[in-house]
Amino acid sequence: MQMADLLERLQDALVSRYRIIRELGAGGAAVVFLGDDLRHRRQVALKVLRPELAAQIGPERFLREIETAARLAHPHILPVHDSGEAAGFLYYVMPYVEGESLRERLTREKQLPLDEALQIAREVADALTYAHNRDVVHRDIKPENILLQSEHAVVADFGIARAMTLRDAGALTATGMTLGTPIYMSPEQAAGSGDLDGRSDLYSLGCVLYEMLAGQPPFTGPTAESLVHQHLTVAAPSVTNLRPAVPGSIAAAVQRALAKTPADRFSRVALFAEALVPRESANVTAASPAKAVTPARRWWRLGLLAGMTTVAAIVALIVLRPGGHTPGPPASPMRARTEVAVLPFQNLSADGSYSYFAGGLQDELLTQLSKVAALKVISRTSVMGYSGTSKPLKVIASELGVGSVVEGSVQVVGGRLRVTVQLIDAATDEHLWAEHYDRKLDDAFAIQSEVAQRIVAAVGAALNDAEQAGLAAAATPSAEAYRLYLQGNEYYFRPGLLRQDRESAQQLYAQALALDPNFALAHAALSGVHGQMYWLRYDPTPARAARQSDEAETALRLAPDLPQAHMAMGRAYYQARRDYHRALDEYAIALKGLPNDAELWNWIGNAQRRLGNWSEALAAYEKGMQLDPRNATLFFTGAPTFRLMRRYADAMGTYDRALSLAPDLHGAQIGKAWIYVAWQGQLDTLRAVVGRLPSDDPAGPLGGMAFQRAELLLWERDADGLLQMPQVARGEPIASEFSFVPGTLYAAWAYQWRGDRAEARRAFDDARARLDLELKELPDDWRVHAARGLTLAGLGRRDEALGEARWLQQSNLYRNDAFEGTKVAESRAQILAQAGDAEAALDEIGRLLARPSWLTVQTLRLDPRWDPIRDVPRFKTLLAKFGHGSMPDKSDRIRPASSRSASSG
């Protein structure tokens, strides 16, 4: 049947329920269409069996098996919405997943980062464990059936393989259909056995993990017969033959999963998942039963606690463990119990207006625990990735480097706040402490303060008098103000630093302060919002900077000993006043009360970086990373530090680490591309990134995609490409953290290359007029002065251009900022070069090449803004002198796995 005929017949048959949009893909067994579910107004994927296969299976058998699959409800299993028979078609309906399949990712990347491959395998194993416990075997685990949705694995197509193998396998084979996929087929399935159990799926998952790590399956061959023969008789080569960096324990686990005889594999998939935790001395052959705690089991335990007294609940949890007996002596924990992670609290409130309580109480608990010097407390960003996770606690603890884990749930019912919390030793799964609270909403602060004190006692940490007082102090007597503050935090800490989130947080903090003007913590938080609005250039006006300082000063006046107030004051000195020494003074005071605050440590690193104290900056980033080890933003914003220091390999590794945690972090992809430019003078990677990413992507502090495209076209000297850019044609400003260029200035340079002097002059004059207007609103923005200097030089107004160069030289950034100031100096040198003062420009270039800066020999060679001095002998001498690059003293180097990080700033 032709595809057009199939599509038309299917649409006619399902016209009352679904609108077929287009084909998504096709395989040997089925065709998948994208459709609209007309009843529920959602997009779905309709999988339609090929007619010859449908005829062999029959509707009754098919629908019976799909019904079994539809009863599976698990976070890592793609649910079945609907199924049926229509006009001779057998079909079933699933959610439409906007991500990609594992096959698509492997086609693109071949080998995956170790931690990502293991995460995917563990999540698939968790789904299979759930299905196997309900006597459902998948029978066709392969990369095509593993979808990647929001960085997590979802297994699709439970049921169809079983329907195909229930009977008449020979007839099915005669139609050309394969029962399973030969590349990933277990030996017993390859031998035609119909009596398969979960160990067959385990073998297939072992093949998939092998491919994720090695870049190819364990067996390859030209025909299905060849593959079947290898699965039956040939031992799989060790994955380390193709990827030596795979830890021995992981390689051994994969090898055991690929054993020819099912009895030689792990007896359950859950044991395989337990073995996929990297460790130096794993004994895979003697793997103990996994204690994987899925979200369902976690919240079942919390629910049990809610209905009993604390002691009875703990006894019940011990007695009711799988196995029904008290466990033996626990193994010695690898991490101290005083190293703590507070996982996201589950929101059980039916009323969505109270959802902020879960995040708010978790965040305040983190803040309270961060006050205790004897603890190591993992920061919010790193723990938020575990919301709703099915990972075992041991895996989470290993990834975060902690010995204790706090779990909790929050529910608001009839004006009452019900909170259940438990503290678990991650190494032994022992419950160190657990409690259920049923209080008034007004008691929210008292709850988190009491929980913090109980956790400190349970892990054996000691409190000094100041810490004890800090944990017990109430932030505000107004419960409503405190609730508004928690709601503000919910917006403030959302990822992405989006403007609308900053504005929502500002509004809620302001409402809290209207109820309690003496709420110092809210003043400190509001100061931080104003600082972000100013620093991120959402509102770069002097008035916004003044508001940041005013709120910080108010917080300090109200609560001179509040560490958050000193932190807010430090940020005001840093962002609004650019006084980095005074910022460090305030951070030092804040640190006494918040020794475990990762954000504070990163602000310390930022200030040290601005002062050029590279060793001190790296030490602060090291500490921040220990406290927030899975924060991709820290790696992303830290990488430019290494680029500035001309440690390009470290910069590249830091961007890679950020991308391993957040593959869709487009700013990191862009930053990595610019490393290739600065390091090797290679534009191909930047070209590929610009061509691949969405044109409207904001890309963070590196500037939007319009800036990346404009700079690439400029460096390629592509006049036509520049003039065809919509932003250039409209004369819109094209900006980044270190650049503000009217589109007409790019157009002027393009016309210069064409030799069209009249159009170039007109464009330069339009750019000057736009920049003059910008200076009225932003008189102290060095980026505007830099662009104006280049524009005046293009107009031949030499003295005025040199005046802008002098303005830059006299600026606080040029004189006192080792990070951003070098970019100011580079812009000054470009103005001097364009205005005809070659010697002064070369003096500046020489200074920049001799110290940490953004300027490199490669960028000097590529950037056309250096063309006026390119043939000056001294320019060529500098290129030759510094062409080898430079490296800092080895004392400034850091351990590559743990400390390549920095905070935004």
C-alpha cells in the first residue's frame, strides 16, 4: 500500500478522534504518525502496524497485549494512551516526545560521556525492573525504543514484541518481520526460545550500554544470520578494548550482563543498575541486592511516617523492608554523615497555589544548614536535578559526594501544613531520624528551624553558640510576609536567569516588605534581584544600581549580624559600584555565618578574578564546586577564566563538563567554539554552531545568536552576509556582555569592503546618531563608548575617536578590573588602530599579550578591525613573539575533575 493511501485511509477511519498531521518514521513492523488528539487537545504519536503483520497477529491478541502494556505506569516508561482497530488497522497511541531517540543521539555523537551513558542505562534498568516485577518482558530493547526526554530515558513499545511472539512466529518471519532486533538480541531469543524472562532484556540493555560507551555494538556483521551466530557462540570483547577510560567495575558489569547463559548474568536488572555506580574496587561478581529507592517507594515511606509516631515509623520502615527482616551490620559509609544533601521536597498539595511551600521549605532548610561550619551541605542547584528521580540513594550520594540524604514531602490541607522529613545514611540506607509535623501555616519557619537542628544532632555535628542562635532566630513575625518571601525565592532560583522570573521575585519580595518593613532577609533578597536586573543588563540604568545598594544598606541596618545582608552588601559593592576589595570585606563577614553557601564562595571567586588574584579565585571556585557539584552554570561561567589565562585545554574541558550536565546549554557550545578561534584560529566550529542553533536563542552573557552570526560574518569578511542580516538592515543594536554594536556599524564595515564609500559614510553616521542617543541613557557604559570610538574613526573624526579611547583608559574597569578590563583595553587598542595611532595601539596590544587577557595572536590575525596596522613591522614582530602562546605558573593549575567552575560575574 502506498503511504499516501495509508495516510488517507487511516485519517478517514480515525476522523472523530485524531487528526493525522504527518509521518514521523517507519520500521519493519509499524509506521508512526504525528497526530492531534481532538478530545484532549494534545499532540500524540500513533503507531500503526503494517497490514501484513496485523493480519498475522489478529486484533484480539494485539489489543490484549497492548492492554497489558497500558497498565504500566512508571516515570521511565512511555505510557499508552489508547489502542484499537479501525478499517483493518491495528494501532496504539502514545505521548508525542519532542526529544530525540537514543539512536539519533548515537548517530550524532557515537560515544556518550560516561556519566550520561550510565544514567541512561540505570533509568532503563529501573523501567525494566518495574515491568519485570509485573511479569512483562519487553523483548526488543534497542536505542530506537529508548527516547530521551528532558535529559532522561523513556522506554517505548512495551507489548508489541510479545504480541508478535505469542504464536505463529514462523508465519510472522515469513512476512519479513523480525522478532526483536538481531544486533541487541539475547542468545536465548536468537535461538528461538519463546520462554524469555527479564534476563533477556538485561542482555539487550548490556548491548545498548556497550554501544553508548564504545561507539559500536558488541557484535557487528553483514547479515542477521551472522549476528545471531555471534550472539550464540562468540564472547563479547571487553568494552575497554575500544574505550580504555571505562572503569574496570563498569566494564566487568557489562561483561556479566552479556553472558551467554542467563544464569551467569545478574539475576535481576536492578542488580545490574546497582553495579553501574563507578567505583575503584567494585566486586561485580558478588553484587549484593540493589536498594534502589524509586520515587514511589520513597513517598510510600514518607506516607507511612505521616500516620505514625516517629519511633513506630522508623521501626515499621526497618521491618517492612523487602525481605521482611532487620538488616545486618551496615557497611562503613564512604562519606561522612556530616556531608549532607537535601533532596527536593515532594509537593502533595492539591491546591497549586501552595506549591511554593515545598521548594521554599527545602531552600530555607538548605540555608539553615549552610550556617553550620561542621557540615558540608550540597547547594540547591545540584540537588534540584533529582526532583522525581528514580535513582537509588547510593547513586545520588555518590554523584553528590555526601554521606547523608534528607527527603521530605509537604502538603497544605485545610489551612494546615503537613511536613514529613527523614534523614537517611546513604551508605547503609539506615534512617537516622524521621518526623512528621502537622502545624498551622504560620509555623512554617519554626518547622524548618526545628528540622535543621534535629538533622545537625542526628549526623553528630557540633554547634557553637552563634550557630545555635542563628538556627533558632525567626526571620519575621509575619507568617504572610514569610510565605511571600518563600514564593519570591521560588522565582528567584528558577534556572535560566530569565527576566520575567526576576521581575516576579521582585514583586513578591516587595509585597513581603509591605507587610513587614523590618524583614531584613527580604531586603537582602530584593537587593539581589536589583543587582541581577542591573548586571544582566535587563535594566542597566544608574537608578537600578542605586536600588540595589539601598536595599542592601537597609538589610544591614535592620540586622547587622545577618550573613545574607553582608552578602547582599558585598554584591552591591561588586555589581553596582565595582569596588571588589570592599565586596571581599563583606563576603568575609558573611562567610562566618554561611560557611557552606556555594553561591557566596563563587562570589568570592568572582571578586578575586576581577582583582587578578588567580590562585585565590581558583581556590574559591574549588570550594564552591564541592558544595554544588552538578551546577552546569558554574562550569559554563567559569570557562572564560581559563580562556583569559590562555589555558585553553582547561577551558575546553570546563565547557565539556557543563555540556555533560546540560547538553542543551547553548552558551557553552558557543563559548567552546570561540575557544577554537582564540586558540587555533579555527572558524569551522563556530560556523557549525551558528548554523545549528536557533536564530533567536539568547545564549546568555555571550550574546544572542545575532551577535554570534554578525561577528562570524565580520571575521569571514562576508559583506553580503552582513548586509542581509535583518538586524543589520534595521540598524538594531547587536549586543553581548562585552559588546554593543549598532547594526549600521556592521553595515558600514561591509560597505567599506565593497569600496562603497558613500554608503559606508551614511551607515557610520547612522551608527553615530544611535550611539549618541544611547549615551544619554547609559553615560557610563564602556561598550557604547567603544562602539562610538570605532564609529568616529570610520567617519574620519580622529580627535573625537581618540577622545573615546582616552575615556576608556580613564575608566575604573580599565584600571582596576583584570577580567573585563582587558576587553576594555582591547577595544581601546582597536580605536587607536582605526584612528591612525599605530604605536599607541601596539603598546596596548603588547601589554595584553604579555598577561592574562582575551586577546590572542589568532584573534589579531583574524579580526578585520586590526587591518589598519596589519602591515606595520612591529605588529608582525608581536605576532611572532607571542605566537607560541603562554601558560601560567603551574601553581595556579587545578584538579581537572572537581574545580573548573565560577559563578556568573
